[in-house]
Amino acid sequence: MKLTSLVRIWKHIKKTIIRLFSLDYIKFYKRWMDSRVSDNPLSAPTDIGWEIGGRIQFEFLKEIGLKPHHNFLDLGCGTLSLGQFLIPFLDIDNYVGMDISQDAILAGRGLVEDLSIGRFTRFIVNEDLIFDNPKVEEKFDFIWSHSVFNHLPIKYFYEFVENVKKISTNNCRILITVRIGEFSGPVGLIPHSSFSYSLNDIHSWLQKFGYSYRIVDTGDHWCGYRYDLDVIEIMRNEK
Ligand SMILES: C[S@@+](CC[C@H](N)C(=O)[O-])C[C@H]1O[C@@H](n2cnc3c(N)ncnc32)[C@H](O)[C@@H]1O
């Protein structure tokens, strides 16, 4: 058996053990991320690669209208694959990274240390998506979450939609990646850490809280990297 296959099997066993010892899903995912970061911070956030993964997001965001003056929240920022490009691009003080994994944030800060010189980048270690713990006082006009909700059961999407108003300006652009499926539920092997959401569930929950959505045409913007995630933009019905 090839070494890469053995490594994959070992990773899977490790993940299952962590899941067995974590009652709560978010605690499991945080521990899993911490363990990936300690193995290799550059491989932790995304399988397509730290630098390429971040560059694709950065080019896409600029293409759809991100400007340096936007007050930007990178929700589930991981080890700053996107942050490495955004921190120098945004006006000073306009980047905030939020993640449940303090280890990921610390590793990311180490990786992009020199970019932050003279800039006040802020990071929030959150425990849920209610935004009261810790309390997030500011409002953002751009919220982006890449490869986060496809790792979360749909109840966390619901939690986010219910609470995002607290941290968004009236004209805030909210964009998240999701895996769209026929049903909402886990995808792949136990322990589940990939989830799809049905458009029906997305639609009905958004409607309940006064939002609608559109699927963003990512066209060429993913630079030829086509993976099974869609970008949806969540729009407030009344401003
Ligand atoms: C697959 S990584 C993607 C990281 C980064 N967005 C990127 O594209 O490189 C998923 C990240 O989401 C974080 N995460 C998962 N659930 C979260 C939550 N409820 N709130 C904030 N971050 C979360 C994880 O700790 C992890 O860093």
C-alpha cells in the first residue's frame, strides 16, 4: 500500500477518534482543525493549497466588487490563506478574521506576520455563530465565508442567518460557499465533516428571517479550479 493511502487512512482514524471524544460538533471541528494545523498549517485550510486557495478567493472577491474601503469579515479565516492577500489590499484596520480555532489563527498570523506591519488586523476566536460570545460590536459591509458551511450541519447555517443582522450594515454583502444537494445532510464517510444543503432549506430559512439569495456565477473567477462548492449571496429584503 502506498504511503499516501496509509496517511489518508490514519487521518481518517484520527478524525473518528476526535469525533468520538467530542460531544459537540463545533468542539470536534475545532479539535480537528487544531490537529491539522499542528501537522501542517499550510495544508490545513483547503485541499487545493494555501496560496492558490487564497489567491482564487481574492481574485473572485475583487471581481465581484470588493474595494479597499470595505470593512471585511473573513468568517472561518483558518490560517489566513485569503488574509495574506486581503490584509495588504484593504485599508488599514479593515480586515477582521474570525475562527473557532485559535491555533489556526495563531499559525496564520505567524505565516503573514510581515504583511501586518503598520496594520491593525483583528482576530476573533468565536464559539458559535450568535456573535454574543465574544460580543462582536462592529458591523461589517462585506462578510465572506469560504469552505466553512460545507463543513457544518445546517443548524449552524440557521444560527448564522438568524444572527448575522447583528454584525452587518444595511448594505452588507454576505457571500458564503455551500455544497448544494438534493437534501440537507452529511456527505461522505463517518465521522461526517462534509455537509450539503438543499436549496429548499436555504430558501425557507432565509425567507423566515427576511433574506433572499442568489447563486453567484463563479464563471472563470475560480481560475479554472472547479470544485463542488457554490457561492451564494445572501441579501436582506428590506434595507
Ligand atoms: C476548510 S477551513 C477553510 C479556511 C479558510 N476559509 C480558507 O479558505 O482557507 C474551515 C475553517 O472554518 C473554521 N470554522 C468552522 N466552523 C466555524 C464557525 N462556526 N465559526 C468560525 N469558524 C469556523 C475552521 O476552524 C476552519 O479554520
